[in-house]
Amino acid sequence: MAETIAFYTLSVLILGLAVLVVTVKNAVHSVVALVMSFLCVAALYVVLEAEFLAVIQILVYAGGIVVLYLFVVMLVNLDRSPEEHEDPRRLSIFGLCLAGAMLLEVAGIVVYSYNRSASTVTAPAAASPVQGNTQELGWLLYTDYLIPFELASVLLLVAMVGAIVLAKRDL
Amino acid sequence: MMEITPAHYTVLSAALFTIGVIGVLVRRNIIIIFMAIELMLNAVNINLVAQARQVENLVGQVFVVFVIAVAAAEAAVGLGIILAFYRNKETVNIDEMNVMRW
Amino acid sequence: MLDTVFWPLVKIVVLLNAVMVSVTFMTLLERKVIAWAQSRLGPMRVGPYGVLQAFADPLKLMTKEDITPANADKVMFTLAPILSLVPAFVVFAVIPFGGDPLYYVADINVGLLFIISVTSIGVYGIILAGWASNSKYPLLAGLRASAQLISYEIAVTMTLVSVILTAGTLSMVEIVEAQQEAGIWFGFIQPVAFVLVLIGGLAETNRAPFDMPEAEQELTGGFHTEYSGMRFGLFFLAEYANMIVIAAVVVVLFWGGWLRPFPSVGALALLDYIPSWIWLFSKMFLVLYLFIWIRATLPRYRYDQLMRIGWKVLIPIAIANVVVTAVVKVLL
């Protein structure tokens, strides 16, 4: 019961804020709507019993990546008046109806296949002991998925060096 | 409709993904396009976490951790490119980013 | 229904009231302590020894005219103080005032990460305040303050990793229980981490000596230049609430939370008659006094010195601390 209320409230908020992100003209308003949307997604992760992921979502996505976007939006907007940012939109009602039709098709396929195969879903045996979301995730990350973990850290190092080199004024 | 099944989460994820795709195709400001790409990545994350709870295997959540890490790296480098381009051409409208066209 | 909705609401109301009252008295405490450090008396007129000054100041702010700049972005201008204040209050939900479930609102098993992530949302209030004022001093100050905040966040987060390694858990209640089992406060096992979190906490709340972004002599008031009346009051409250949060986190992680001094020495068991939350409040008071004392004493850092300390001094020390802690934990 609580999950139903939480899911519907959060999904309305997430989709509404996502529509705001995509349609609002002022880029700063768009970024703030994105932050709110990410916070609602983090709340959805808590409903899905993945609290470590919820906190990581707030820490990395909402508190790091979107701050970066906000900085860049402000640096780009610094010497221009707001009226110059009217970008002509390639929006047409036919396109929106087509997107809605595709979404209905995908939703129909998902619901149909879920209802058909609900009895044949088997859960693979979980090898790690059940301790709590953080401990289980940490166990998996450091034993089975150690190589992707190390590669991800090398990737972040490369991205850091690349971003500094690209954004520096004089090298 | 009263009980929330993983199909509900997948439909939510599909709707969020569609909104992201519309954002990428419709908007001309490149920073808004990047933000719509982040929306798409979040849609995929929601789907992964919901399915991970369904099959009770945490591999889905491990995947989400890596998606978040890669999204952070991509955002940093992408915004660096945007800043470098803006310093040269003073625009963020992707219709005007056609320097290498023939 | 009663347990899941009613009692937490009562606890939340009590907690919010306590935090608001303590924030208003923090303003008075700061003025008094700085005055005594400078051989003067501070506010003495309102009430006996100036105690009611804490209520006179918010009253003055509420009755002032609320000015919005002409070309300011009205939505963001209103939203910025809210985005600054709310994360400071949300963190109090996971701080335990005692071992019994009566004394905390929630004990989530990622409590420490929750605190770090929610305080990093407070950056938005500063950036949006600087942007929405549509004026160059607030914009520069806002960008500077937020850059300072996110830099010191990295150092503090890495330091907290070594604390998590020592305690073996992320939940705040279990960290204090680990200190009770070990019989010694973590401040003595991890002195480097304690000092780093203190310095990082000072920098994160824009307190002296790291208060360049909001110093009056430098940037005419910083990111809250254009704010007046109760909106400015909200920023003021947010800064003191953040200070109290950092003090609470430092006490819970390093000074034993609600435990009495020497928790394993049985001879001092009669100190147990003092309730646990009084121990926590006294220790928090000591940390806050330390913060105000530092402000009264030290000159402020220049901005490039500040950033240099954050990136080139604190982060290497924090990483070295994590490595040493991990090695010691494996060897023991």
C-alpha cells in the first residue's frame, strides 16, 4: 500500500520534472528541474530497497554532475542577455503523437510479456550472504566485478585529465 | 493496478526514456541535449534496479554503479568540449556547430 | 500506524523546534564569545546580560522590507534560500541523541553517506543565489563559494572513509556503539582524521578562516548581497544550522556521541546518571565554542591559498590516512 502511493507520486514527479527539463526555455530553470528529478529518482531507489544506490545517486549525480552542468550553463550565459537563447524548436504535433504511440506500444509489450511469463521467472541462487545493500554490493564489486571496478577508476582518471586539458585556457 | 510489479517500473523507465529522446531531437541548445542524455541514462538505471529486485540478484545494481561512473566521466569530458568550442565560436546552438562540414 | 507515522512526526517536530531555537541562540553565543575575546561585553541591553538579543535579531529581520532586484530571476531568487536551509535540517534526522530508538528519528544503514550527500545539495542554494541576483558581486562570490564547497567536500569524504574503516559500519548509531565496544573514542585512534574533518567542516560552512566568499570587506557581502529581510535571515540560519550539523557529526564520529568519557572504565559508572543527550549537547557545545574561538583568532585566507590547501594539502593527507588505516586494520 505504501509502495503504491510512493510509486505513483514519485513517478508523476519524475515524469513531470523531466518534461520541464526538456521544454523550459531558460537553461538554469532546466538544470534545477533536472536536480529535482534526480532527487525523486533517488527516492524511488529507496522504495526499491537499494538505499546505497539512492545515496550514490544524490552524491554523484545530483551533487556532482548537475553542479558541473550548472557551472557550464552560467559560464556560457555570462555575457549574453537572456532573450538571445530562444532556440527555435523542431516540435510538431505529429512527432509527439508518434512518440506517444511508440511509448504505448512498448508499454503494451512489457505488460503483456510480464503477465505471460510471471510463472516461469526463476531466481538464480545468490551466493553472497544477505547482510544489507551496501555490504552485498561491496562484496560483489570487490570479488566478481573487480576488473570492471578498476577499469572504471582508470576511466575516471582519463576523464579528469581530458576535461582539464580541454577546458584550460593556456597549456 | 494496485500492486506494483516490475512491469510498472519498466513502463516508467520507458516513458522517461521517451522524454529524453524527444529532448535530444527537439532542442537546439547543446547543454539541454546533454541533460536529456542524462535523463535517458537515469531511465535505464531505474529499469536495472527494478529488475535486480525482481530476480533477487544484485548484478543489476552493480551495473547501475558503473553506469553512474561512466555518466560522470562522460559529462566531464563533454562539458569540457562544449567549453572549448564556445571559446572559439561563441555559440551553443548545434545548428551553428558545422565547422567541419564540406 | 501509530509507530510508523505518529511518533516519528512528534520526534521531527521536537527536533525542528530544538534546532531552530539553538540556531537563534548560536547567533547570540557568537557575538558574546567574539566580544569576550576582544575584551568587550557584546550585546547587553536586551534582557538580562543581553540574552534576549537572540529573539530581537530575527524579529528585526522579519520586519524589514523585502527587496527583489529588478531583473532578478524571481523563481530562483525565492528558491535559493530554501535550497540552502532545507538540507541543513534534513541531516538531523539521522543524528542519534542516544542509544534508545526514542532518541533518533531514523537509523538508516547508510547514515554517514546520507549526511555527506545531503550536505552536498546545499551547494545549489549558494550558486542559485549568486546567479539569481543578476549582479556581478553576488555571481562571482557565489561561484567562488560553491567551488570552495565542492573542493573541501572531497577531502572530508575521503577522511570519512578512514573513519568508516575503523568503525566497520556506515550507520551513525552503530559507529557510536563501535566506540563503546572499543572502549575509546575514535578521536584518539584517528587524530589526523579528526583534525581534517574539523578543518574541512570549517571550510564547508564558509566559516573563518575560510570565509572569503562572504567577507564584507572583500566582496560586499558575497552571494547574499541582494537579499534583505527574512530571505537574508534564512541564509544566516542556514549557515548556523550547517555549523551545528558539522559539530554534531564530529561529536558522533570522533568524540563518542552520547557516551560518557572513558566508557569502559567501570569506576565512573555513576556518570551514567546523566542522560545521554546531555552528553551529546555538551560535547557539541564545546566544538561550537572551538569554531567561534577560531573565528575570533585567525585571519582569513586568500582565495588561492584556500583552494591550494583544499586540493594540495588536505586531499593527500586524507588519502595517506586511508591507506595507513587500512594497513593497520589488516595487520591487527
